Amino acid sequence: MTDTLNELLGVGVPLLVALMVIASVVHASFAARRPAPAGPFFGPRVILVCLLHLLIAGAFYRALIIGGWLTNSYYRWDDPDDINLVLAIFEPVCAVLVIAMLFTRRRFLYKLLVDLLVLQLLFSAAFLGMMLLFALTWKPRMF
């Protein structure tokens, strides 16, 4: 039973993240209900979204490196712990989109970054929840 669940989760998590990213792209491609006001594109919200993306991506990559997933030869790309693989792919995509938005200044990219920021915040909340659950339920054992 647990092997079947592990196989489903192994396929389901990357598939769910891929569907969420596709939904973000589709949502960002919709036209706005009201036209954007004229003026400078780099306002405080744009800068805040870009900084949050880069800070969260840096924190996740730091965790992946410290945890050994990116540096240890024991882990492989077909590792059952595939959420790390999803993060190792998702975070650089967000960083590249930040750079692309800064150079092209497209509203589509800004809307996409806002949608992807929601996903990054969901990932962050999930990881913080798992760390909190581990900290609250961990019992040291002496053998």
C-alpha cells in the first residue's frame, strides 16, 4: 500500500506543480479588466515582487545545497524525493523570469511573476510547516 502511495506521490507532486505553473501562465495571459495607468513601470510593487522572488529562490537553493541534495553524489535525478527536483527547476525559472522582466518590462511577465510568487509562498509555507511538524514531534532516542 505504501509503495503505491509513494509512486502516486512521485508522479503527482511534479504534475501538480506543472499544472499550477501552466495555470499561472494562462492566468497571466488574460487581458486586464481595466487598462494600466500610464507612468513608470518600476514602482514599489514591481521591485518588491522581484526581491521576494530572488530572496525565496536563494533560500531554497541554500537549503538544497546545505541539505546535500545538489552537492551529494548519493542523490540522483530520479530520486524519490522529487520535490527537491521540482524546486531545483522551478526556482531558476523564476529568477530568469525576474531578469527577463527587468529587461523587457512587459506586463505579462509581471503578472506571471505575481502568480508564481503565490506558488513560491505556498512552497515556503509547506516547508515551514514540515519543519515545524518535525520539531514538534521529534523525540531523541538513546540506544
